[in-house]
Amino acid sequence: MNFNYSEEQTLLKDSVAKFIANDYDYETRRKHSAMDGGFDVATWQTFAELGWLCVPFSEEDGGIGGGAVETMIMMEEFGKGLVVEPYVSTVLISGGVVAKAGSAEQKAEILSGIIEGNRKLALAAIEPQSRFDLFDVVTEAKLSAGRYELTGSKAMVLHGASADTFIVSARTSGSSRDREGISLFLVPTDSEGLEIQDYPTLDGHRAAELSLNGVKVPESALIGEQGAALTVLEAVADEASMALCAEAVGMMEKLYKETVEYSKNRKQFGVPISIFQALQHRMVEMFTLHEECKSLLLRTVMSHQADEADYRKNVSALKYAVATKGQKVAHEAIQIFGGMGMTDEMSVGMYLKRINVINTLFGNGDYHLKRFMAM
């Protein structure tokens, strides 16, 4: 089986890798994280100019028709740089929802804005009581006089405070845990009755809690068919999980390589600690765990490309592997770096924090292990 990238994919990988190496070191990342909104607007515009924001969208929607392979390539490199810009929340998640379910008018307006770097959206689908169940929706949307009125609350909205529009899941029929009756709505962030509480997350990103108190939107704000949004949400969640795991695999690669390099320079008893056999064994294990996750990532991406029946099962296997093996790699790196590995001045501890957050998004390791066993 040929795992070599095409010429175009190689150019994409080299483009992102060069940017991360030359313009996005850890100190730059820390500065971006401390900015208003939690990222650098100028860097986001650079992403647009380089054509990275259009990669996953079809040519009909103004993109280049990239697929899971291209997304994997970009996310691995983003993981190495610990990129904080809202690529996942705006392009992959929100853009993915609009691309899959939006009307022609919605696609023309929103996707072009995303590609140009002018629009930033955030998906508001998780609620305080729902944990990882996207179908557990209490937020209601009632239609009256040609307008929907939304009432409820949303949790862990990624990059919510920097978005100009939310994609909100709300129940238009059924009870709170019914799989049917869930709809999606475009809600501008300046809507009357909408309260946004911004906060930093463990990994230096930002998220928000939303309170919708009778927020009114027109009928044209409905995305896709009323009451049939769960299929779209689950499809986007699986694709986002795959992308986040690719990011984690990039971080795992960076961690084991940086640890090996550090061990060659760090001396104890007058010799580099890299000559100690016990540490060699631990670093070999870090390499092995990365390769195992990389292999699972490739299998998942290929099954997505081929539209295979076991694609969702592969997503769960990958998510579980990253949750367990990714943490193991990060823990070993910190052990070898020592106490300074836990400080914010070192990137090692931040890699662990980001892997921990990835583990909680769209289902943690335990959730996906159970889902895998049920399939």
C-alpha cells in the first residue's frame, strides 16, 4: 500500500512545517495566547493568504477540494507548533456543518467569509448536562410569527468569544434525549438576549459559556432540515475527532524528538543522560507509542476516504489510543526533562495540557472505548 504523499500534499506539508519552524515558535505561541480573543488576528489572516482556510472545502464552495489526508497533514504540523488560532472551531467544525447541511445562500455567504479570513464561527452543541451526548439537548427553539425563539444554555463553546456567529443546536420537538427533533441555527453574537462568558482553557486556548434568553432569529437562520441535525453533528464530531487526533500525533512526535535531543545535552555524573539504558528504553517506548497512534491515524483517514463501514469504529480506536498513549508519551517527556518540564516556560508541559484537553473533546478515552465495543 502506498503511503507516499502526492506532490500537492507534500507542498502543503512543507508550507505549514516551514511556517511553524520559522514564524511560530513556543514564545510566539505564548504571546498569541495572551492576546484578546486568545489568538493573533494577523496570523489568522496569514492563514487565509496562504490558502490554508480553504483546504477542506470543495471547489464548488470555493475551496481546493482537500480531504481527510490534507487535514491530517495540516493538523499534525499545527500540533507540533501548538497553534492556538481557531482552525478547528471555525474551519473544520463550523465550516464542516455549513458545508454538509447549509443552503446554497448560506454556503455562499459563510464559507467564502471563512476562506477569506473575515468570518469566525463557533459550534454551540454541548450543554452542562449532556457530557459527550450530542443528542442530549434541552435548549428549545419555538417558531412563532416567522421567527425562532431560542432559550437555554451551552457549554464549552470553543473560541466562542472571538466568533461573530454561533451555530446553536436546539430542540424543535421531542424530549431532551431523543435523537430526533434537533435543529441547528445561525445566531449572531450580538443578538439580543444572548450572554457570553469567556474563559481560558487548560491548554492556553479559550472557550465560552452561552446563555440564550429568548434569542430570536429568522426562519432563514435554520441550517438544513428542521429536526434532523443529529446526523450532521455526529459526522462533524467524528471528523473533528480525527483532526484533533492528528494534532495530538504531531505533538507526540515533537515530544519524543525533543526529549531525545534534550537527553543528549543534559549531563549527570559528568555524562549525557542519553547513555543511561533505562532512559533509552523509555524514549524507545515513546517512539513506539507515537508510531502506533500514527498507524491508527492513517487507518482512520484511509477508511474515511474510502467511506468504509468501520470508519466510525476506527475513529473510536484512534481516540482511545491518543487518550492513553498520548498522555504516556507526554508524562515520560516530563519525567526525563524533570521539574522544569512542568513550567509554562517550557513547551513540554503545554503539550501534556493540550493532549489532556483533546481527550475531553467529542468523547474521552473511556467514552470511545465503550463506543468501540458497542459497534
